[in-house]
Amino acid sequence: MAKLTIPEIKSKKEKITMLTAYDYPIAQIVEKAGIDILLVGDSLGTTVLGYESTIPVTMNEMIHHSKAVRRGAPDTFLIGDMPFLSYQISTEDAVRNAGRFIKEAGCDAVKVEGAHKEQIKAILKAGIPVLGHAGLTPQTATILGGLKVQGRDLSSAETIYKDSILLEEIGCFAIILECVPHQLTKIIAQKLTIPVIGIGAGSSCDGQVLVTPDILGLVSCFKPKFIKQYLNLNSQIEDALNKFKDDVHKDKFPAEEHSFKMKEDTLQSLKEKLKENNNGQ
Ligand code: KIV
């Protein structure tokens, strides 16, 4: 499948599939499965690096993982997620760090959380496509009252609506709407001409994005309501590791088929040589 272009994504107002990846093997599988868009999310922090939130994630960590994902999925549209404080301080920072995703990691676009008008405009002016992100923005979860549904009350629904329109107006090619009531999503998706990709935002979106370790059941601790878990990899991996341990303890591994063989005459020669050497000492 050919990599989507920005004009193709902008006009795809239906059924966009998007998943996160943080490493080479998962990126390879995502590409093989024909998923439209790959995101190296800053969820890297909680799903792979063991941080308590996305806040500690650094640009260098994001670049390191984005490079691996690009190597695994050379033909999939790839977005790098701008981590906390990589764009908030200045437009210069925003452009420099967005540029790193493109130049060093081979990403096709970046994602910015929140309606940071000046920073997003500066990144776009540098020629880098931007995916917007409204609703629940985990990097500012403390201000929003935690990782919880946004837009349930009038004032927060209005803010999310206005932010979404602003993100389209300043030139984002699509937006992510995270954790908002499905009725609000419907209003926004009907209003915007660019695609609205939802996570916990209901079925009226133009596409869906999920965190891959969540749908594979790899991370056992946190399971929000909006996740559909397709596998229970965590327990499948634990079973496999226990079987390996048992096999070693019970001398069932390695079996003959896992071992390498030396030719019988080479073995005999080796034994004789060692014997001679030992006798000579
Ligand atoms: O970091 C992330 O994984 C995200 C989600 C929207 C999927 O931002």
C-alpha cells in the first residue's frame, strides 16, 4: 500500500486507521496490516519507558524511538509527537524540535497538543505538516483535573469546539479529539473539513487512533473505558516465559534440534589432539 499524502489525508473524511508504535518490530507489523497512519506518541513514556506520565519524555527519547519506527515502516505516513516543553517555550524551540522529527527520524509530520497558535503557525511556515490535538491533552492533565473526559460542561465544550476550528484555520491537516462526549465529536466532525481522528471520542469521527500496547493487552495496569483489547499479550508472554523456565529446569531445552553438530572425524581428531597436548604437559 502506498504511503498516504497530506492532500489524501485531508480529504479522507472517513475510516482513517491510526495506531501508535515505538519500536521496529511493531512498526513492521502495523505496516503489514495496512494501517493508514503511525504515531510515535509521547505515550512512549508510560507504555514503554515506565514513567508515571508523559511529562518526563524527552526529545532525544522521541527521536530515538521514531527512527526505529521509521526503519520498521518505511512506507507508512509517520507522525512524531512533540513532547512536553519541546514547543511551549518559544516558536524557535517549536520549529527546531519539529524539524528534528523530520530531519533525524524521517517523520512525515508532527503532532502538537493544544491550541498553541503561534508555535503551530511557525512549524507550518517551516514546511512541516501538523496534526492538532484537542479535548483531553495529557501533557496538561493537571490543569484539566486529571486524565478524564473533557467537554461535558458548556464552557469546556465551547473551548474544545473553538480550539478545533482554530486548529483547522491555522492549517493543521487533521486533528485528534481525545476523550470527549460523542455528541460534541459529531458537531465538530460535521463542522470541520479536515478529518477528526478520535480516541475515546465515539463513532462520529473520521478515523480512530489507539495506543497499540493497550489494544494488544501488553500493559496490564491502566485500562480506560474507550479501549478495545484484541489480545492479552501480557499473560501470553508470561505463559511463554514460564514454559521456557520449566524447559530449562527439566532439561527439555535445548533439544537436539536446537543444537549444532561437529563432524564425527573432526571430533575424534580434536579429542586426540587434546589428549596429546595433555600428555605432553
Ligand atoms: O501519545 C499518544 O499516544 C497520543 C494518543 C492520541 C494516541 O497522543
